[in-house]
Amino acid sequence: MCKSKNEEKIARIIGNNVLKARKTGHLIPITQVKAAKEIGISRTAYLNIEKGLVVPKVTVLLDIAKYFNSTINDLLKGVEEI
């Protein structure tokens, strides 16, 4: 899990942005299970990202952004303020 206070803040921001992307990124609702499967990570890994418990690797962030028709900048929005 997160090692520092800043890393915890970054993980929470990314998690919130991923949750928003999942809720708004498709015309029909997407479950966490479906998103994880389509992105190519485990449900637990996806859940930990969305809950803000971990900072995902850049490659995973890119995969998430692509899946939700978003950008990595959208997923990192707010991190620059830390």
C-alpha cells in the first residue's frame, strides 16, 4: 500500500478520478469486475486503485485511460496540487 502521506493523497485523487471515469466513461454502467477484466488486471487490483489504496503503474493508468476513452491527464487531475 502507500508509503507516504503524499503517496496516499495521490492514490486517493487517482482513485476518485478512475471512479468518475468508470461512472461516466461509457453509455451503459460498467462494473468494477468488467472494467478490471477489460483493462487486464485483477478485480482486487482495480478495486484498490479505485478506493485510493495504491498508486497504479503508469502502464496501468494508460490502459485505464484508454478503456474509459479518457487521458492520463484526466486521471491525474488534481495531483499537481500536491
